[in-house]
Amino acid sequence: MEDIIKVEGVCKAYGDHKVHEKLDLNIKKGECFTLLGPSGCGKTVLIRLIAGHETPDEGKIIIDNTVVADSATGEYIVPERRGLGIVFQDYAVWPHMTVTENVAYPLKMEKRPKAEIDQLVQRMIEIVGMKGLEKRLPSELSGGQQQRVALARALVADPSVMLLDEPLSNLDANLREEMRFEIKALQRQFGITVMYVTHDQEVALAISDRIGIMDAEGKLRQIGTPYEIFERPADLFVFKFMGIANFLKANKNAGKWCVGTGSQEIPWEGPTGNAAEWVCGFRPSDVAINREGQGLKGVVKRSNFLGNTMDYLIEIDGEQLRTEVETHEAITQNLMFKEGDELFITFRALHWFDAAQLKEVEEF
Amino acid sequence: MAKGTIKQDSGFGVAQLILLVSILVLVIFVAWPVLLILFNAFFVDGSFNYRDFYAVLTEPETFQALKNSLIIASMTTIGSTIVGTFFAWLVTRTDLPYKTFMKSLFLVPFMLPSFIGALAWKMLLSPNSGYINKFLMDMFNLQEPVFNIYTYMGISAVEVMYLFPFVFIQVCGALERMDPTLEESARISGAGLFTITRKITIPLVMPSIMSGALLIMLYSMAHFGTVAMLGIEQGIYNVPTLIYEKIHQSGGSFESIRTGTVLATVLVVSAACIIWANQKVLSRGHYQIIGGKSFRPMELKLRGLRWPLLIFCLAYIGFTIVLPTVVIFLVGGVSTYGLPLTWENLSLDNYKYILFEYDVTRDAIFNSVALGLAAALITMFAGVIISYVIVKMKVRGKGILEFLGMLPFSVPGSVIALGVILAWSGQFGINLYNTVWIILVAYIARYMAFSLKANSAALEQVHDSLMEASRSCGATMWQSLKDIVIPLVRPGMISAFFLIFLPALRELTVSIMLYAPTTRTIGVAIYTLNEDGETVMSTALAGIALILIVVGQTLINHFTKKAGE
């Protein structure tokens, strides 16, 4: 599919602090693209560059086949002529205007006929579920309701692209879950392109067609579908950023890859590549445990009952890992372990990473 | 690749234009006059000469004025700090009856211009003809007057009466915002009330007390009205009154201008030092524990002292506010100063005369109202633009503006007046001297600080994203300013307007140095009529001024309450 936003070789610095260096990014028409990264990595700066609230020091930004900013030619199109809808982290709902006035503002700027404005605004307010609150001022609305107003305002003028900057971070957990499905539903309903910026990997997995992972230096580590990012992480940073991870150091012993400094062979295909040292990574849910049988032999160091699940800390030849088993499964399968019990471990999934990356990631 | 190549819509850029205009306004109105003063103080015949500066400074007359300024300012500061802190503690931390009402009563002295207060006290306590002195002498058959207001003590006492609210407001705020759990935990640990006050409360509010005291010091050093009313007759001059006397009597000779600029330089430097010290005190005292939230503070039970202390407070207000105001209106009602204040001697004739017939006072009222309105409007709009650049815009060269924006806060009124004389009396092509415009120019410089303060506070409340949201909704920069920014800072602009209009209405320090026979302001008319012996006319005009001020203040309270809703 055609690219609607193209970011080409963009550099942006504030004083000595380089936020982006030679950044390239393409967003396809009609997709929901999430830019995921730790706080302070420059996601918001990128959104502001695309929206036109900042200008790139170097590079080019193209929206809908129109160059909106190009440092080489000095071209710059002001924010109001870029045809984007934006939802800000702090909502930015205008406190002196009612819900209706807020939502109608983009249409008024387009000088549409009054009857059309009224009809579109009314429809939009209904879509975001704010019917009956039209006359209220933002100070009389809850955070979630203000967020809906901001969404309605961003969508009402039918923009080609909607940019969302951490729009859910100020909401409580329940509302956040509800709103993220609504945003996805609205995106499908309107068929518009969404660029979503967040540091919350759960939201990203739930709503995205594609995800881009950005590291703290503003570099894009991997772009792919949620499934690709989760199951085939490009590197250790991506793997670690997407959830709780275990890492076991490995040593090569007579052609076999073994845990830690011991001699138990890791029951998975060995790494290919030429790193000096390797670690294997896996999530707690990728670990299968047994009382007896095949696999790595380990000892339970800590056993925690967490209600739905049992959480175990296991030591194998000096290396530690965490795993969890559903409580009722643990009871029926005889997998309730006490501290000091021995058990056997196999893997459902496992990734090999260059051990040097582990150090790099830990420095963040 | 240079950043500048990114083209704004128009070649030069709206941002740069606004920045340039803002810098120009501050340079022309504030920085240039001050620079001229420094230049004239240090350069003789075009060459740098600090020896001459020193020589002028050590002349007996100038040195005495400096000493007087320091003595009066120190006494006023100590007095106001004690009075302000005591009353602040009383209305926030005790169970004094009618506390909220008393708190608003203690803010009333702010409304009363201190030179009008001084005029009233002169009539009450002047050694020969003061009503109180005469009353006491008759009563006890004394040969000598009991009080003499024409002394350091008298001048300072009058200044304390009308300046202590500076400390009162600051300390009230600190005491109200202080987390009471700090005191409660000390009490639980077994500390007595005296220990808690000494070890916990006072150290926590000390920065606020210091800050209020420094503000009073700054104000009193550069204060003209009270010293002019009560000191000049006895030869007590402070720095501003000496500058006035020099400029006024010599008709602007080189020698007097030079003495004036040297004294003004001393004022500017001491003002800068005081402001620097104030910022140090406030930043050091930035305790987390004095939060923005309002708590219910621990209250001291006054027990048997409750009613006596309330009566003491009411007596203080009665003595410092009611009594002088009543005297003003009564003396304004008699035909000749000195007549006993009895019913048959009182009439409204003086008031009618000065309002409708007497040219001097009619002109003065018109001038003051017109100047106040013009200065308030111009300064309000200039202030909102300059604050907008300082608070919101990202343009190169903003640092210059930030520095220039600090200047109006540290330049005392008499310095501005002198600088304006140097800048606008013909040496540089434009001669505004002896016209009403030179007063307007000086007012703009003098009140820019108020406008910058009110407008930046309002603008800081307007988050950047509100403007960015409207830009992304299709509004141009001007449209966004009109639809989003201006409506949101309107309360700040309105309060800036009144913060300028009311003080301008009663201004004396600046206008007294710049007036011509037809360009008197209310303050100047009151002062000059009093000097010329037209005491009753002067007093009647003071009464009219008080009415105008009270009406204006009531309007402000009404508007600001509305804006707060």
C-alpha cells in the first residue's frame, strides 16, 4: 500500500542534545501505526515534526505526496495547512469553549456552512458518546470525557492522518482499556491513517497494524506487525521492551551450548552468527516445567502464590530464571513446588542474542 | 545547514517582527532613559570620570540625603515588619473573632495613598496647629506640643501605617499554606507552643517575612510623598525629594541634573541589590513543605485576650485609616484652615468649587483620569505582547528581551522621571518637556512591570498545546491568538489594566518632576496646593481622590471576582 507519511533522513537537536539523527520512517495509508519507546526517546518530537510544530534541522517530511518540510530547499508548510488531526497527551481541550464549540472549531476554520457544521458536530459527538453533554465546559468533564472531546475534534474535519500523542496516559487503567478499543474502532470506521505514540506496549499490541520500536537514543530498532515484534524480535532491546524477560548466559562445551558455567545442554537449536558470547532469552510463559523427565535440571529458590498463577524463581547451574504456572494447572498436574524442590525445564520458545547487547540494554 | 533557512510564510517572519517591536518598546521607554542617567552620572564632557561622581556623592547635602533615605527606610522596614507579622499571625493562627473580616480590613491601608495619609497626619500632629496637639494642649494646659510629626520618627511612623500590608500579605500567605502536620508532629514529640513557634513556625515563614521587608525597604528608599509632605519644611530630604528639589528649583541646570543623576544611580544600584537579595531569599526559602494546597492551620486559643485583641485591631484601623480619612473630608469642608470642625463651619462648597469651577483641580482630575486610562491601555497591550514573546515564543534573541523585561521592576519612579527628562527634552530631536506626553511616557515606563507580571502569570496558565491544537485544527497564528490565547489571558489583561489605572490616578513621584502649569495631575495638585497654603482646597481634592480610588477598587474586586469564577 502507498505511504502517506514519509520521514526521510530527519535530524533534530536541541542545543547539544541530539534527539533524532538520520531518521527514516514510512507510514502506510489506512494503517494504525504505533511508535513505541521509553519516555524521553523523542517520540513526541517526531509527532511535532510531522505536525509542523517543529522544523527538522536536516531531512525531509512528506505527507500525502506533498513535501511539508525540507531543510534542503527551505520548504515549510505551516501546521494549519497540513490537514492533520492531533490528540495531545494533556488533551488540549480549550477551557473557555463548550464541548460543541471545541468540536466545531476545525469546521469553522474551513468556513463550512453552519447547517453542515451543526450536523457534523452532532454526529461526531454521538460517535464518541458525549451526547447530552454538548453545553458543558471542559472543567465540568472528567478526564475520559475530555479525551473524547479531543478525539472528536481531531476527527471531525475528516483528516487524512490522525496523530495521537500518549492520549491515554492520564486515564485510569479501566478507562484506558476501554478507550483503546474505541480508538481502534473509530479508526476502522473512518478508515483513516493513525499514528499513535506511546510507551505502553500493551496498548501498542492491542491496536496496531504495525509497531515501530524506538530506543532511548531515538533510533528505530524494528518495525513490524505486533506478532513479528513479539515473536521475532530483531534484537535484545526489542525483546526486553515487550515484556518481562529471562536471560540465561550460555557457554560452548564440546560443541554443545550449556547453561551458565555448567554442562547441561540447552534443549533448543544453537545460535548462528559470530558473537563472542551468547545469551538465550525467553518469557516466563515460554517455560515448561516438570517434576521429572527431559530438560534442564533446576532447583526452586522461591515459590510465590499470586492467586491465578504460581510464580517460581528457579536456579540452574548458577543462573536464575522466573516462570509462572496457572494455579489450577499446577494443582492438577502436580506442579505445586516448595522452595528447594528439584524440577526439569523445557522451552516453548527461545531467542539467541549477542551477550554484548545485554550490557548495553542494562545501561539504560 | 543553517536553521534559518526554514522559511516562515513571509520572508522576515512574524516572530522576529514581534520580538523586534517588543525589544524596541522596552529600550525606548525603559532602558534608554536609565542608560542616559548612568551616562550623565559617570561621563563629564564625554570622558569617564568617577572622581567627580565621588565628589558629588560626598557633598554634605547629597550625603545627608543618602543617610536620611537609609535611616527612614530602615525604621520603616523594622516597624512594618513587626506590625505586619503580628497582625498576619493574629488573623491566621489564632481564634480572633471575625478573622476574615479583619484580614480584609488590614488590606485597606493599601488603598490610601501615603502622601494623602501624610497630609492628614500633618493636620493632626503638626506641632503648632495639629488638631490633636491643640486638643491635648487645651485639655492639660500645656505650653509645648506633645507630638511633632516633622521628625524621622513621624515620617517613618506614617510610612509604616500605609506600607505594612506588603509584609502582612506575604506572611499571611505563608502561614496559610504551611502544612499543619509539621507543627502537629512537633507537638506530639512533646514540644511546647513556644518551642514550636521558635523552632518550626518562624524558620518556615522567615523567607516570606524577609521578602516582605525587602519590598518595603525598596519602596521606602525611593518613596517621595511622605517625606515631601512632612520632611521638607524641616529640611529633612531623602534621595527622591532631593532629586526633585534640585531639578525643580534650578530649572534644569547642568549642576543640578548632574547631582540628580548621581543620586538616581545610587537608587538604581540599591534597588538592584535589594531585588537580587529578595530573589536569593525566596529561592533559598523554597520549602517543599509550604505547598500550594490550603490546609486548616493549628489555631492558638487566645482565651481572655480574644476581645481585647479585637478591640486593639479595630483601634489600630480606626487610628490609622478612619481618623485620617475623616480629617481629610472634614478639613475639605471648612472655608479656612484652622477653623474649628463644627457643623456650622462645614459645607460642600469647596468640593463643588474644585470639581466644577477651579481650573487647577478640574484640569488635574481630567489629566489624571486621561493619563491613567491611556497609560493603562497602552501598557496592558504592550505588556501582553512582550510577555507573550518571553513566555511562549521560541525565537533567537529572546534572552535580550528577558533581561530588558527585568529592568522595569528595579527602576524607582524618580529615576524614571529624571531619565525621561534627559531623553525627551529636545537633545535627541523630540521635545516633550512641559507637555502631558512626557508624563504619559514616564507612566508607561513606570507601570510596565505591573503589566508584565500580570500578563506573564496569565500566559503561563495557557499551555502551549492549546495553541498548537488550534493550529492543527486549521487556524493561522493570528486566528489562534484571537480565538484561544486572548480569551484565556483576558482576566490577566483586565487585572493589569486596573493595576495600572488605579496607582496612576494617585501618582505623585513621577508627575511632580514632570508637570507644567497646565499638566498637573491629582497628586501634583494636592501637593502644590498644600505647598501654596491652599490647605482646604488641597484637602478637598484629596477627599475626591479617595472617593475615586475606593470606587475604582470596588470595581476591580467586582471584575476580578467575576474572572475567578
